[in-house]
Amino acid sequence: MLQPIEPPAVSSSGSHPRDLAGPWHSEAACRSDEAGLFFAPSKEPTAARLSREEAAKRVCARCPVMIECREHALLQPEPYGVWGGLTAAERRVVLARRRRRDTELQRTARIAAAG
């Protein structure tokens, strides 16, 4: 899947940009919301960004497929927007923690195998 540089717009068919990745999207709470809530406009002031992200996270919090959305965004990885209740920066933190955990598990397994 190509990664957008600018915030994706709702298509002429009215579908949300997230509709392209998989069948779980049909249950997403964000399907009826504007894509602009989940993706930052260029040069958005910090206060406006934080407010918009919190509003997007409120939509995510009531979503029945939030976990699927989050995992999609982490596996892709999606570099922009709020996905599964996490901003791009929050997803980078989660991915870094997963990499550290995986590295530690591999190290522990090598030690156990050698011992």
C-alpha cells in the first residue's frame, strides 16, 4: 500500500481512506467521520493538532475494531494520522518497545540454548 504524503481525502465514492486495507474496516467507527479528523492538515498549529487528535481518539475509543486498526497501522507501518487510537508518534514508541522486547527475547533464547 502506498503511503500518503498529504492527508488522504475521502474518495469520490464517499469511502474512507482506511477502507482499502481489509474487511475489518466495514465495522470501523471512523467510516462516517471526515478523514481530516484523523490526518493533520499541513502546518497545523500544535494546539489545533492536539485537539484534533483527542477528538479522533474519542472516535477510536468507541470503535469495535480499534485493535485491528491499531495492529494494521503498526504492521504497515502507517506513518501518518491517528489509527487505532494512537498517533504516529505513539505508534513509533510502541514499535520501538516491541523491537527492544524482541531483541531481549532473542538474547535470552540464545543464552538458554548455549547453557
